[in-house]
Amino acid sequence: MDFDTELKQYQNDINDYLDKTIPSDDKHIGTILSSMRYSVFAGGKRLRPVLMLGTAEIFDCPFENIMPYAAGIEMIHTYSLIHDDLPGMDDDDYRRGKPTNHRVYGTGMAILAGDGLLNFAFEHMLEHAYKNNGGKYVKAVLEIAHASGIHGMIGGQSVDIENTGKPMSMELIKYMHKNKTGALIKAAVKSSAIISGADDDDIKRLGLYGSNLGLAFQIIDDILDVCGDDKKLGKDTGSDASNNKATYVSLYGIEKSKDAAASLTEEAICALKHYGDRAQFLYKLTDYLLKRDF
Amino acid sequence: MDFDTELKQYQNDINDYLDKTIPSDDKHIGTILSSMRYSVFAGGKRLRPVLMLGTAEIFDCPFENIMPYAAGIEMIHTYSLIHDDLPGMDDDDYRRGKPTNHRVYGTGMAILAGDGLLNFAFEHMLEHAYKNNGGKYVKAVLEIAHASGIHGMIGGQSVDIENTGKPMSMELIKYMHKNKTGALIKAAVKSSAIISGADDDDIKRLGLYGSNLGLAFQIIDDILDVCGDDKKLGKDTGSDASNNKATYVSLYGIEKSKDAAASLTEEAICALKHYGDRAQFLYKLTDYLLKRDF
């Protein structure tokens, strides 16, 4: 199977799983379910879940063991976008070419839909972990919980909103990127390796892959915010500048940022060499992410 | 030890545990930590954690096995209050006699502090569960996750904000109460029983105790909102009426509501009889909650 077909297949599998996992109808809570599903199915690329499936491929781990956690991580990612877009946060009107959650469902329901997705992610992952006797599955949920929390994604977001409009040191920008975006990407790879039964060396090696990839991904995002095409991105470009956000690009300029993204991607690919052909899909995915202009 | 002394002791133990568990200082994320701690230490009565300790007493379960989950449930309760008070939700200025979180830290940081507490609750509980080989501990976290989620607290909140200012049927008000407040109170009792190694009959019996107590608690809250003393409550009374919220009291009046609270409390106490003296603390706590005017 060629890369594009495999990627498409993975994305479809994840969408199907999310669709059957997130309840869709209820006498009393129909609105919040509809609000949660609106953002989950607003056209995300499923990068984190796809990374999990690609990592599981290395170890020949059955995808049904990965799916509950891949769905969990995508729900966590989606909730963070809903809350990020809120008035009082970035106050954005569009995301992926569609009105943001609070513009459709109102601020109160958008707050609750975000809370609902975060909570349901843990509920769903724990249900699987409990049925399968805990162990490595609980370790995987813990890895994800740590990455999405105050010492990971939420910590990065707090640095972001606290420093909007203020000059930031490169050290602080790196901390923000590493945590706001990088932590969950790294956790996707690591938690999948944990579930796949990888040993400590493998988990460490793939963690390194994930963290380099995560940082490259964020720098490319910043570049696209300056040079990208509104239509392809489905959101306003130039929003970092208009929101007075310090980024890698605003500090180092486009060319240096492109070089940094390329060299981080190379380092990421280097960490995969150990796995030869078994990491073929991850190689191609990494390369694809560097060259993306969507 | 008399009841008041024991209650005070339990509250102090829980406060000490929360204090050492929630990080307090950090180079990059000091503000969000301070925001999280502000609301956690704003003077809550620790009802849910105290219920967990009282339940553990029945089974002679060491409190150190309960504490991570008691702290987790209190963090979840606190996050729900922070988000509830936000503009776009109830937009409240005071809580427990102090300015609400968003009035001190701003809306963005208050959203993140709430997210941070919810996420950290799971992180902390899972850390203990993983170290102690999962099993009943994972089952307890799952019980809590279910109760705090869309089929519990968050679901109840979504019904609340969706129906503010609208006439509500008694069935819908009951659904709202059962989930918005009752679910987490019930889960406190049930998860503590699970950790204490209680058998299925005990878990069911104590679940019944918790659900009756939770409903009584909410009705008393509604009564106090109409008849209570602002200073003692530390928040504006009459806020349900001014927010156009349908409550048990607005539908049935004060006297009938008092009767309902008393009969639910009696049912709750009845479920405890099976445990005789071992449930002495829970008896007294239940009685105390019915008669409270704080």
C-alpha cells in the first residue's frame, strides 16, 4: 500500500472509531454531545492517533489495543482547541474553515463540551485499561495524563496566554512549544510504544523521535501562520502577529526557522533508523509533515 | 473523639494532603499553580473527601490508600466551581466569601486552572493506581471519571445552563440535581468502598446511601439559597432566582422541600444501619448536613 492510501485508511479507521465511541443521542444531554461531536468531526488531520498507529506498526501491535488511547488523545487535543478558541483565551471565530465551537453553541456550552471531552477521554481509556487488567495500559494513560497536564500541554498554554503581547526569551518560547504542542505529540508515540510492549530503550528512542517531531511541527505551524494560504489552512493566517504572539519565526525569521524545522525532522528520522523497514510509515509521515502546506 | 473534633481532624488531614500534592512553585507555570491553589484553598468544607474517609472507616481501610482519590475528587469538584462561575456560565463574582477565580486571575487563566485541576486529579490518582498494580484502584478512578463526566456532573451542568430562564419539568430538575451534584457525592462513597475492598452488596448499599444523601444535599442548598444568610454562605443568596434557575424549591415551595430533604436523609441513614457502630461517623455527618445552615 502506498503512503497516501495507508494514511487515508488510518484516518478513516480513527474517524469510524471516534464516531462509534462518542455518544450521539440522548434525551437530556443531546446539546453537549452535539457540541463535542461538532469539534471532533470538524476535519482534524488525526496526526496524534495516526502517529500511534504508525508506532504500533513497528511492533506489530494489534490496532484494537491502540484505538481507545488514540481516540482519547484526539479528544484531549480537540478539547484544548475548543478552550483555546474561547473569548478570554484567543477569541477565534474560525477553526479548520468552520465557525469555532462557542460561535455555534455559545461560550458556556463550549466550556462544558471541552470539559466533557477531556473527562470522556479518561473515562474511555480507563474503561479499556480496567477490562484489560491495567498494567501497561494504565502506564499509557498516565503518560498521556502527564503530557496533557500542567507539566505539559496546559502548562504550555498558560505560558502562552500569560505572555501574549510581551517580549519572550527564546528559552521561554522553547518551553512553551515543547509543552503546548510537543508534549502530546511525544506522548502519542510513547504511549503507543508502551501499549505495544516496547522495552525501555525503545520507549526512550521513540520518545526522542516524538519530541523532535513535535518541535518541528510547531515551528512549521508558525511558518505557515506567516506564509500559508488561508484557504488551505482553514483559519486566518497572520493571527500570531495580530495577537502579538512571540514565535520561533518572530525571533529568528523565516529562513532560520525553516532550517531548524528541517534539522529537527532529520534528527527525528535518525531516531527511527534502528527500526529499518518496520518504521517505513513513520518515515514517510515525518517527511510529509515537514513538507506540508495544508 | 466527638464528631466535631473528628470532622475537623479529617478536614485538616485533607487540607495537608492537598497542600503537599498540588505543586506550589515553578519557574514557568507559577501563575496557573497559584490560580489552582487559590480556589482549592478558598475554604471548601471538603464534604466529598470527608465522605470517603467516613466510608473507609466502616471497613477499617488505611486512609493513605484513600487520600489520593479523596484529593482527586476535591480537585474535580473545585474545577467544576471555577468553570461554573465563569462569564458565559453563571458569571459569579463571589464564592465562599472571596472573589471568584476569574476575577483574580482573568478568564483565560481561570479556564486553564480548571482544566489543570481536572487533568491533575486524574494524573495524581493514576500515579497511585499504577504504583499499586491497578485493579480496584483503577476501578475507583473509573467510577469517579464516570460520575464527573457527561453521564454525571458535566451532563447535569449542561442541562443547567441550557435551561436557565426556561420552565423545567420536575423530571428534568431531578435529572439535573442527580447528576450535577449527586453523581460526584455518590461516587465519593462508592469509590471509597471499592478501594476499601467492599463486596458488591456493600458497594450497592453505600451507593444508595450516597445518592440519597446527594439529592438531599442539593435540595438543602436550594433552600439555603432562598432562606440562608449571605455572610454564613459566603456567596449571594437569591442567586438562583435572579439567574432564573428552576429549583426544587421554586417548584414545590420551602416546606415541601424541607420534608423531601428530611425523608431523603432518613433513607440515607437507613442504608447505613447494616454497619452499626462502624458507620457512626457517617450517621453523624449525614445528620449534620441536613441541619446545616452554613
